[in-house]
Amino acid sequence: MLAIRFARVGKTKQPTYRITVSEKGRDLFGRSLEILGHYNPRSKVCDVNAERIKYWLSVGAAASPTVHNLLVDQHVIEGPKIKVTRGKKKAAETPAAAAPAAPAPAKAKPAAA
């Protein structure tokens, strides 16, 4: 399956991203089929090749949720944005574990003879 997604490039703490098309299971730092644009989150500069993105979407490539939201902002595709943030993990507490534990019974001391 083909995916349109970000590949991170740039120095430490100075990210820039390439918008690439590659196989879903392939490494992002490996070879991609095509570079479709660039995105700099620090300066909010986005350069996309709209014609090629529309072509790859028509062939069956799926955009990642973050790339989808970026393409909606750039008016390359139409539609609502996708919620990307992940929720917090719920604590695996059961009602028994949430209740305070009963104090342990005191050990009986042996009587001195």
C-alpha cells in the first residue's frame, strides 16, 4: 500500500520534513518513490506539488492524518480535518484496586513463659 507521509530531515532540534510517497512498510530514511514537497514547521513554509499529490491520491495512495490536515490547509484537497492527537492512556484501575486496602492483621506475639 502506498502512503503519502512526512520524512524528517534537518539538524537536531531544527526539523524540516519532506512530503514523500513510499510503501507503507518501507523505512522513511530509505528510498521513496517521489518527493512531493517540503514543510518547515518552524517558519510554517509549505511547498507542495499539488498536481502530483492529486495524481498519487487518484492512484490509491493514502495520506497520513498529519499530511491530510496539511493538504486541507493548503487547499490541495477538500474535506474536514482528521483528529491527530492521541488521548491519554486510561489507568487500568479496577474498582477493587481503587478502594483503600484493608490493614493487614497484626501478628500475635508469642507469650513469654
